[in-house]
Amino acid sequence: MLDHLIEGATVVDGTGAPSHTADLGIRDGRIAIVAEPGTVTEEARTSEDARGLVLTPGFVDPHTHYDAQLFWDPYATPSLNHGVTTVAGGNCGFTLAPLHPDRPEDADYTRRMMSKVEGMSLVALEEGAPWNWHTFGEYLDALEGRTAVNAGFMVGHCALRRHVMGADAVGGQPTPDQMTQMLRLFHDAMDAGAWGLSTTQSSTHSDGDGKPVASRHARPGELLALSRAVADHEGTQLEAIVAGCLDRFEDAEIDLLVEMSAAAGRPLNWNVLTIDAAVPERVPRQLVPSERARKAGGRIVALTMPILTPMNMSLGTFCALNLIPGWGEILGLPVTKRIAALREADVRAGMLRRADSKEAGVFRRLTDFGRYVIGDTYSAANEGLSGRVVRDIAAERGQDAFHCLVEICANDALRTVLWPMPTDNDPASWTLRQETWQHEDVLLGGSDAGAHLDRMCGAPYTTRFLGDCLRGRRLVGLERAVQMLTDDPARLFGLRERGRIAEGYHADLVLFDPERIDAGPATLVHDLPGDSPRLDSKAIGVVSVRVNGVETIRDDVVTGAVPGTVLRSGRDTRTVSTR
């Protein structure tokens, strides 16, 4: 007997093949049958009429930071609401394990680092996770059987370094014995099911003390030794972040990424490829590593988002503006002193000069303050400004845009929420995206879901992209769009029997209304442990989401079921060799 029968759905199977109408039967968590409508004779415990609805494989998000959130939110919201049934975590060199059993302070260091570098609520990290593990395997075991999504995790270079080197991981170099210990620890993690190595060399990544995170101190020899270790384990990968990911790679960064992938004989993915027609030279430069890697026996995959992810800013709390060269010193001052400094014309002029410099890189995109929209305000002086564009307010007041924005924020003791309007929403940029998506080493993803919780909401990229493909710009046909969200990432990670609708595959499924599929606007909610805030987005038109055959979402509401699996390398992933 079938557990469930979905009747008359328009099936888009994830392979890019033309859609077709079919009945689909589920048994024991797998797709048991895909057949012509009305031809299934086997009885089913439950069934539903899906005529007029589209049935696809569950979406695979290749870059998330749900490592902690899954403990207090096993549904990985809002990703699950938007059809994501499998998430890749442990990215950017940051994981919650391993933790040294003799140094309980390492857990506190890790929490403060994750709060700073990934914008997670410190209270939520402290109260929402049990922190009852030491080894990476124990961390995976702590999640087993308690998630509604399938989740696989890289092991973070920062945690490996901290475990072996202690406080010397920041600023120090491993001795030969410590390097041996690090490799042993890394092998143990992969034996337990880690997907491989994630690391960061990015200049924007600092720990809770404001110091460069541990992996930023690693030299190429250390990175290559760890990369070679990846080759000893089935179904493993590399993920790396360097400073040039944000704008354009330096030659040395290209050399490093190519050598790492070639040493492992495995794909290496990085994020995020920013596509902007105003900077046409960026995309060709960012794809040079991919071209060179293929010649060297590796593969380098660039992740890029198919939507414009809204991201808010603030002069009161840490955000991307702090990463502009020279800005962090000013925006890190106590609030009263910060306001006084920002009100000085010479200080503002200096900040704007630094923001427009070459060293500001991609952050130059954030400094057209006339294009900012005022979000939430908190004082009578700012009443009526929410939703207005700074350029218009500045014109009324006879001020330049940055001065105007500073005065608005000062009235709110810098609590004002600011929404920069994207600079790359022009037809030329969308045409460039359409062209870039066709490259064999470009993959959709990079949501950062689970991180930067009160600043951005990338999780809904799946539904917003599909809505745009069906009823908006229509840059990609439905079948190809679904493939880009399902089979493409599944093949990159070597996921076994996931990413497609086919008999015998795991029944990770999304059923949606093609006339309505979309994502609602990002709204601030206070539902994290400690009443901490995050941005959320409603899924529109998603009728049902199933993970391993069990319904987890019905009409944008979680069912309470937790049928997800912790996906372990080798058992749940096969090797994607680049040699």
C-alpha cells in the first residue's frame, strides 16, 4: 500500500526535461511510482488532487548557516516554507564543533564569534542550543532525528584550529605536531560524516574580540594539507571564502583556490558572485579560477543569487557599513560619541572619500545614500519618514544625502532602520545575470539563511525566483529554473537519490500553485530565543512541502513533523571527482 498519492500534478522532475502530468505515489519515504494519471491501481492511505499544481523535487540550498538555529527551530524557517528540503551548513570556516573537552571557554568564544561574524543573536546561541558535544560526530548526533529538513555540514577550519592551537589559533602558526593533530581531527570529522572543509581568508571576517578569525592566519601550506586530506574520504567537498569573493580576485587568491581544488580532486564552491552591468569586468575576472581549475584537475563553482536580496543597514549596530575601510573605527564608538563624530562635516567627508575608494571594493555599492529608504523610526522628530527616500528628504531640507541620513538616525539614537535600494536592478544587469547563469561553473545559491538574521532574508530566493520565471522577467523557463534549484546543487554535492523526481528517489517534494508562487516582503519578527529579532518572509502559493515522504509544510504552516536526515558524507553523498 502507498503511504500517499498525489494525483494529476504537473511534474517538473528536476532534470530539465519537459513537464508532464502524472500521478506520484510515496512509500516508506521514497517515490514508489510515477505514472500516467488514473493508472495507479495500488491503494493509498491518503491522497490529494493536485490538478493545476506543479510538483517538483525539494530545493537544495548550497550555502546556509543553520548550524545553531536547527536546535531551536528544527524547521529551518523560512527556508522550509519556501520549498528547501536540503541545506548545506558549516560554511565560511565556521562550525560549532569540534570543541575541546578541556576548554569550556571555547564554546563561549565560538558563540561570540558566530554572533559577530554571522550576525546571529548571542542570546539565542546561548539559550537555544545545548552545547553538549565535543567531537564533530557528537554535534551531528545531537541533531539526528530532530530536524524537518535534510542537513549536511562542512567542518569549519576555525574550529579545527581553535581545538588544536587554543588561543594561539588567532595569530599563530601550527607546529608540525599541531598540524598532525589538526589533520587527525579533520579526518575524524569526515569519518563521522562531515562533507569536507570550509575555510575563510576574507578580510571582513573577525571574531567577537574584533580580531581576524583563526583560519585567516593559515598559510597556503596548511590549506593545501587539509585539502589533500579531503581526497581520502568519499563524498567530500571544499568551500572557501577569500577577500576577492566580494569584488575581484587577486592573482594569489586564484592560485590558492585552484591549488586547493586540484589537491583535493574535489569541487570547491565560493560565494557570492555579484553581477552588476555597471561593473562588466567583474564576472569574467571571477570566473578565471573556474577556467584554470578545470585545466589543473579541479573544479571551482561560483554561487550567485537569482534575486536581489533585501538587506537593511543601521548606524547603531554592526552591519555591512562597518566593513567599509575606515568606517568601523567611527561606527564602533559609543553611541553618544558616534553621533557627535558623524555630525562633524569633516568626519563625514572623510568617510565618503574612503567609501568611494578602490579599497572599498564592492561596498561602494552601499554608499549612494540618496537611494536609501527609511524603515522603522523611533522618535517624534522622524514621524512620517518611514518609507520615504533619503534623496527626497535631503532636497526638502537643503542637505546632502549622507548629512540628512545622519540627522534622521541621530534623532532615533541611531536605531533607525535603513533600506538601501539596489543599484543593479536595471535591465542590463538582469541580462548579464541571464547570460552568467548559463556558465557550467555558476550555481544558484548563497542565501546565508540562518545568518545575519535581523539584516537580510535570503532564504526566499527559491519561490521569488520561480515567480519571476513564471510571471515576471521570464529569464529562464520553468523546467530549467527547477533544475537550477534541485538537480544542479544535488549533483555538485553528490547527493544520493535526491534532487530529482524519479522512482526510487527520496520523496523530497514541493507542490505549488504556478499562478501564485512567490515570496512575501521581509518583515521583522521577534521569535528567537530571548525574544531576539530576525527577518522573516511568507511563502506564497506553496501548497505542500514533503521531506522523505512526510509533509512538513501545508499552506505555509509547519506541520510539526521532523522527518529530516543528517546527511553524512559517503553514506548520503558520493564522490564528485574532478580528476
